[in-house]
Amino acid sequence: MQQFEFLVPRSLTEIVELMEQYGNNCKVVAGGTDIVTALRENRLIGISKLVDIRRCPELRGISRSEDGLWIGAGMTHSEIACSPDIKSLFPLLVEACSQIGSKQIRNLATLGGNVANASPAADSIPALLCLDAQVRLQSTRSKRQISLQSYLSEKKQRGSGTIGELSGTTEELVEGFFLPFSLPNTQAKFVKVARRQAMAISRLSLAILLHRENQVVDRVRLVPGAMLPVTQRLVDVENYLSGKELTSEVIQRTSQLASQQVIMETGRRSSFEYKIPVLEGLIQQVLQEFREGD
Amino acid sequence: MAKKRVSITVNGQLIDQEIEESLRLIDVLRNELFLTGTKEGCGIGECGACTVILDGKTVNSCMVLALSANGGVVETVEGLGTHKKLHPVQEAFLDNHAVQCGFCTPGMLMSAKALLDENPQPSEEEIKEAISGNLCRCTGYVQILEAIKKASTHADCQNG
Amino acid sequence: MNDNVRRLDALAKVTGQTQFTDDLHLPGQIIGKVLRCQQTHARISALEITEALQVPGVLTIMLAADLPAHTTWSTYPLLARERVLYQGDAVALVAAESEQAALAALSKIKVEYEPLPAVLSIDEALKENAPIIHEGQIDNRVPNSHWPVSKGNIEQGFAESDVILEREYITSHIEHAYIEPEAVLVTTDWDNSIIVYGSTQNPFNTRRAVATATGFPLNKVRVVQQAVGGSFGGKEESMGLLASRAAILSLQTGRPVKMVYSREESMVESSKRHPFRFRYKVGAKRDGRIMALQTELVDEGGAYNFQAQFMNWRACVHAAGVYRIPNVRVDVYAVHTNRVFSGAMRGYSSPQIIFAQESLMDELALELGMEPLELRQGNFLQEQDETITGQVLTEPVNAENVTLRALELADYDNKRLEYARQDLDSPVIRGIGFATSFRGCGLGAESTDATGALVSVQEDGSIILRSSLTDMGQGLQTAHAQLAAQELGVSLERIVSKTVDTSMVPDGGMTVASRGTFSGGKPVIQAAARIRKTLFSVAAKKLACEPRDLVGEEDWIMVRDDFERRISFDEVVSSAFWSGYQLNETGWFQPNPLVWDHDTGQGEAFPSYTYGCVVADVEINRITGITIVKKLVAVHDIGRVIHPGAAEGQVYGGMAMGLGMATMEELTFNEGLITNPNFDKYLIPTAADMPEAVIEFRHSEGNSGAGGAKSLGEAALESVPAAVANAIGAAGFRIRKLPALNEDILVELKAGR
């Protein structure tokens, strides 16, 4: 186990100050499920300080505003899965978070941690992207709110070192997420494909969110998980589906476009021999379910 | 090696002592407090043998840095019951042959207890979900699920 | 008997009081660790420890040259000297005050390796000019691991067949995945003998290993078995190495040494279930009678070998399944590779073989246009039939009976029809299939099935029971106590069953082959019976009758049918004790020697056999290829059931282990190095994966087991993977390799439909 100093700041301000002060030598720890594993395997290169943010009150809480819901980054997956607000407003997020790890992991691991770690197999991310989640970031110098997609792209560009290494925190802390209210009658589904029925890393996952007005799709989000280096919406596919009705041909074409877009993004991986047909099949199945759900 | 003070309530008793910063909660329980009922099976939060209840929720104690649990309330198997007075779920495990090698048992019991505290009349699905993070290689889980179901109809559990 | 008592050891387990090895602490104990090479095959060209020695808290670092006595145990090097043969070979031994210091020292040891050509599969091992892994051998076959069977005339058998089928089946490395990793604590006694506290399935083997490694005579090494958190055959080679290394460090430093494996260490350096490559050729008449079976079974032994020579014998006996076949040729042999070594795992080749051979039966049935049951009914062994190894079965043979009952319980006929008509557009495909097997009980002709036990009645009537065999979770202590209690006519509460302490019980061989009750119960009954005889002679004098008039029941010794004339067990014991009678007996069971001819593979293999059938009902997701086992039904003939709850527990556990082997478990490698050495990537079933499970035991009499009980531990597992494979086959996807992963099923799905 790596050696480190464990700092316990008492406020959000103090947290970001420590992050500024120690830069790449420190890492914030919420639930700790990713960090502790990395420590055990000596993968936290150059980290000498851990900053405890698990119970910081400013990172916790779920509250409604006029346009949407605020979820503190420190909320655990269990809390999210049990939250009456999230269950009624964003069942897609509940579906995703309730399948992460085991109950013990869900009781500890946080939404913020899942996003900040940004593993390609992270289950919450496809759901959050479909829900147009915004990430609020704070540092000593600035406070900004950007789309989750931008956050993930920025992270990727900054680079995270060799695979498996968790590099030091940059000075921005993920404070929480803002999810704008969905339109009424929005349909959404999260599918997880794994090798066993519980406590399993996703082999691949899929989140689709759809709204139709008089049968015509006027809003759609489609995100495959555990397939792309940076999980993202398949925007070209979404554009294709917008303005159309869910006929068999459209559903078929949508699934094909999706796999094409994935291959274009990443090239052909060996795992794709399995994942591509499964992705296509799942997209078709979900869209058919949506169509029948009328 | 630097030390810091940690204050945790374990099985109702306040523990206040200096520990090395890198210790996990499981290390404090097993090696500082000699509460060896909690076991380490994998070290990465995948087997659940280290399950304890922290602030009312089950967690893998191998994944919690001890200092992160500062001020918290921890329940381990040692606090569940004694030879003289067993918790209903312990009695149920004994009566339903839910114990073979016994290594996963403490973690299982804590997951069961946490479930019954929150949900005194769980469905079979809910029981399965509650213990899906506790691996067992001996029993095939059936008698464990039956034991928890039986314990859930016991009066003590219903009173919460 | 047939009593569902609470297990004797369970109270301590549910209160967290049981002391597993890592729960023990001795003052002054230090931590031992090894440095593993993480190479498949290499020469050690440089090894530098000066920097590591400087780490604060490090007491000693030992290399191969520093070992005090033998440098290998069995074929396993305690530390590699010049050449490493697989990933887990250790090159240095470190003892330090803390785990942190030990790990820091490991990271500072500098080793340079010159890679050598590596052999990484069965096929590679058998290639014409494959590198020879073990010096002095002419090829990579594991010595003495070849067991042939030759019965009848194989060429003629095929000539008489109307249909001939040839198939190849493959199984993968399986990890025991006991939840408790290996652990030892070694210290010295006041007389400088060594004490080893350990999580060991076979304490006497561990003792032998430590004696070999330290040069101590056996009487100066004492192994005290702690509660074992699961073993399933896996804590054998690794425990021998672990205990030896810890003992060496303890002698070197003069301190107690604790060594506990991380899960990764446990997976890298512990034996695995042998992967097998099966090539079967079967010939049958149109009416289904099997005329000839020829099979080559090759198992991957890995870098070192301890057991293939024993395991492959059992393999050859069971290679053709529970069928009557007149012409048979079997060849089993193991090969070395530069991968992790294989060893004993619950079943000892049977789950792999049954998968191959029962799959073959279903494939043959399909070829003949027969139902799977129909084909088997025409070939099942019956009483007075001869097995492929020439043994005439004189005890009841229930292969067909357990099969019919299991199929009935599973509603097989209706399901089969229903699934045959299933909608091709439905998102899931169902299949139902089964596998029937038999298993020789105990060690049979493999090695001597002799074992012992001590029963010691104390002056106050309390009883100490010590078996030579271990309880590693399966409930042996309770089963033996039940046998002793029944024999003595006393309540179970009187009896304390102790773990194995090698200085206190005779060496009764390994607790393997599901012999714990079948064989291990016999000396318990014997010893108890002798004590009963003594007590009855004392009681007879007091009751003025003959000993043969007495019965012992519920803590009383009384005249048969004359309840009034009785005396309490306690009173008789006290009287006997103070009169100087012997109330401690050692029972020893020595079986009749079984005759076996190596070259023909004919002889008397086992004294008794169990019979079992498992039916699996699966659901395959058409899009993802994921197979979910929805229901398992198991019917077993194990003679008499001593403890129903424990027996069911064995079967449920076997179901979980079997479905894991069928659908999700395999060790994965990248160029010979394990890529999934922990539970995040080596998946075993969770509670959510367990199907609906139905169990029935079919009672039978006339077997040679203790208390009329045959074996169960391994029988509980061995047919499950085959049943699942046959269910998947019935759904339309014949799997010839385990595990049947979703990827493999999907390939079949895309190909077929």
C-alpha cells in the first residue's frame, strides 16, 4: 500500500485550496473505491496527499430548481437509486446507478467519483449524457458549469498517463451535476451486458432516451457504454433518428448507423466481433420496446 | 511513518487512538482492535468478506480508509450477538445450515442485518440483492437466502 | 442418524469467534513474503538484494543458496536457483517487521531474466520439437501420468458400428476461489520443534513439506490445522510451499513468521483444475447400443506436478461414463507447460470428463435420431454389468433410477416439447438438458484408503473426537461426531470434534476423494464401538446381565426391552474410569487391497459407487448470447444421508461451482501470464446467479461406506457443467469448450440462425 498523508478539509473552499496547493501530488477521495484499489497496486504515481471529500456537506444533497435537479457529486449510487426525486424525474439514472458494483460498493462510491474517474465502462456516464447532464466545476480561480461531454473530452485531451495510472487531480473539483427536467412522456432505458447477474463490470452498456410528438422523434440521445475510449453520444445517429417515426426500417438503420459510427470512432477492436452485433441488437430491441410502449 | 488520530464508534464502544494514515478500516478492526471476525478475501471490494456496517450502510471495509471513517459508527459481527444472545439472523443461519467453511459468514450476516434493519420484510429479490456482493464458494447461497427469509419473520427483526 | 443438528463449529463461525489462521497473533511475529518472477520461462542472470536489505524493518532476505536443507519439495522449488518455469516461481524470500516493509523490500530487489522459449499450451507441449521444460525428460509428458484402459477389441467394435462420431472437447483452467486465501503462522515450541498453524486441507502433507524444507524429522514438526476457509483441493501445493518458506524464515530469524497470500498471489501460485483436451471416437449400432469408445484425454499439468499420476488413474476409470461398453481404449496423460501448475480440484478430473463424455452422448443421440434419454437407457450400467475397467457391479446400480427421477422432477418431457416449439422471434431461447454420472467412492485403487481416528471419553462423560481427516467447511467434524454419538448411544452435545493436529492423530492420508465420511467415518465407528464394548461389560456387571443384552440410547445404557434396568452413561463411565479401564481408542481402517493392472486398466477400481443426475434448464438471450441457468435439479444416490442440511449444502454448493465452470469461469492468459488474478475479472457466481434448485437424495443400501453413507462432496459438482452444456445444446448451440461465454454463444447464434 502506498504511503500518503490524509487531509480532511472542512469546506469546499478548503478543498479547492488544497488542490491548488498540491496540484499533481494530491488526489481527492470521496467513496475511495477507485483510489484504494489504485493505492493497493501502487498505481497512484507521485501522489503523496489524499484529500478527504466524502462527507463535505457542500458536495452532498439533491435539490430541485426551476429548470432541473441538482445532484451533489458526493451522493452515493445507493442514495441516487433510492431518491424519490431521481426515481420520479430520471429513472434512467436510477437504472444505471443501481447496477454499479455491489450494494456495498454502491453505498460508498459516489456519482462524482464515477464521473471523475471516467472509466470507459462507467455505468453512470451513458445515463448522464442522455440526460444532458451538466457538470459544475470549482477551483480557487473559477467556478464553471459545462456539459458532461465537454468535461469528458477535456479530460481526455489533458491525458491521464499510462493506462491504469491515476494521475493527480487538476485543480478543478467536480462539485455536482445539474440535470434539466425531461419532457413529459420521455422514454428512456439503460441496458447492461455483463458476464454475470450482479457485481460485474459492464462488457458493454447502452442508454437511450427518446421523446416523440405524434409518433415523430423530436428528441433523442443514444450512448453506448464500454465501447469508446471516451463515452459519448452518437450524435450522427441521433440526427438521423430525429424527425422520423420508429418504423422497422428506421430502427434497423439506426442500429447500423450506430455501429458504423462506433467503428469510425475507434477502428475495429477484437472485442467488436462480439460488441457490434450486440449493440445493434440491443438498439433494435430498445427502440422496438419504445415503439410498443405507445 | 506518520500517525493521525482517529475516533470511531465500534460496536457501541468509542475508539480513539493514533493510527498510521494509510490504514484501511479493515486494518484497524483486525490489527488494532483485534476484531478478527471481519475477513479479507480479495482486497479490492469484490468478495464482500470484509463487509461491515458504517453509519447504517454496508461497505467493504477493505475499501474504506480508516481516517475517512473518522467520527463514524461501525458495526461488525462481534457486535451482532454473543453465545448467550444471538441475533435472529445468526440463529437462522445455524438452523438453516447456512454455514460451511464460515469465512464469508460474518460479511453475509452484516449484509443481512443491514437489510433487515432497513426492510424487515424483504422479498426474495431484495434478499438476493442484499447479499449479491458477498461471494460464497461453499454453500451455493440457497440456505443463506432461506435463513435470511426465516429471520425476517422473527419478532425481534420486525421491531427494527 | 439422518439428523439435522446444528453443526458443531457453526456457533463460533456465526459469532466471528472462529480463529482462521490470519486471525492468530503471536507476540513478536514478523511477516514473510516472496518475490515472484512473473516470467513464463527464463534464466536468472542477475539478482541483487543490497538495496532491499537497507529497507528499515527488514530482518532477512534469503535466496536459493541460503536454504537450509532440500531446495525443492515434491517437484516444486522453494526458491528458484537458475531457471524459472512459470509466473509464480519465487526467487527470494523476505522477512520483515511489517507487511509494508516486506513489500518495500520486494520492490527493491533487482532481478534480471533472460527469457527462454516457453511452452504455453497442450498443443505446443506436444509439438515435434517443443522445448523440453524439465531436464532429463525426453518430452513434456508428466512422468507416470499415463493410464491406459484396454478392453475387448477396439477395431472390431468400430467395425461393428453403424454410426461413428469423432469429437474434440476442451476445458479451461479453473481456480478454486476459496474465499480465504492461503495463510500460515509458524513458530517454535519450547523444545525447538516447529509448530505450523495453517489453513491446510492435508496437514500431514504440509508436515512432510516443512520437514523436507527444514531437514527436521517428522516428529519435530507439528502442524495444527486451523479452521479452513474453503479448499476444494487447492490448498495443497501452495500450502506446502507457504509453510516451508515460513518455517525457513522462522528458523533463520528466531521469530514467529506469518505468511498470508494476497488474492493475486493465491491465484498465481496455487494449483488449478487441469484443463483438458478430449478426443473422443464413439461407435454405435443404429439401435443405440454403443459398441466402441476410444478416447485420448490430455491434461495440462503446468510447470510442476504433484498429482497427475493419481488423478489420471481416476480419469481413466470414468472416461467412458456410466455405460456398458464392450470395446474400449482410453489413454490419459498429462503434459508440462510453462504455465501455472494444475492439481486437485473437487472432482479430480470428473467435471471435465463428464462434460466431454455426456456432451458426446447427446451428440450421438442427435446423430442417431434418438432422444438423449433413450440412448442412455440402452447403455446404462445395471447391476451385474461390467464397467469399462472390468469390475462387476454387485452393489445396487441406480444410474437409470436417479435419471428418471431427476427428469420427472424437472418436468423434462413437457419442457422438451415446449422448447422444441418455441417462437424463433422471442428474445430468449430455452433449452433443457441433463447429465448422468457415477463416481467411485474414496481412493479406490488409486492409493491406500487407510485412515484413523481417536475417540477419548473423559471421566465426566464428555468426549473428545479427533479424526485424521480435516473439516475444511464440508461438515466432517459434525458428521463424525454424529457417527460416534450413534455408536455410543449418547447425545451430540457431549462431543467436541477437534481440528487435525499432526502430533495427536495418526496420518490418515489426505482428505480428498470425498472419503471423509465414506472412509474416514469407519475408524470413528470402530473406536467408538470398542469403547462401547468396554462400557457395556462394566454396565453388565452392575445390571447383572450379559453385555449382549444391553443397548445404549440417549445417554443411558439399558437392558433391551426392560427400560427399568438401566444406568446412566455418566455413571458407567465414572465407574469404568476409576476402575482403570481404557476409555481411549484409536480406530484404524485399512481397506482390502484392490487389484489393478496398469497396462490394461482392468481391475477392481472402487469398493462402491455413487450415482447422480443433474438436469439444467437454461435461457439464452438471443441478442447478447448470455446464458442464464434458470433451474437445476439434482438427484443423488449416496446411500444413507447422515445430515440432510449438510448434504444439501454440498449439492447447492456444487451447483454454484458447476454453473460457474459452465458459464463464467476461466483463467485468462496473455502469453502465459495470468490476466485475471482477482475476483474483479475471475468471476464466480453470486447469489443473483443461483437458479431455482431442487435436490433429492435417493436412499440405497448395501454399500461399504461408514454408516451406510457413500461419497457426496465431489459428486455434488461433477455433473453440473455437463448438464448446462447439454441444455445449451438442446437449445440448438452445441458447446464443445467450457466456459460457454456469451461471446461463444453469440458466434453460434449468428452462424445458425
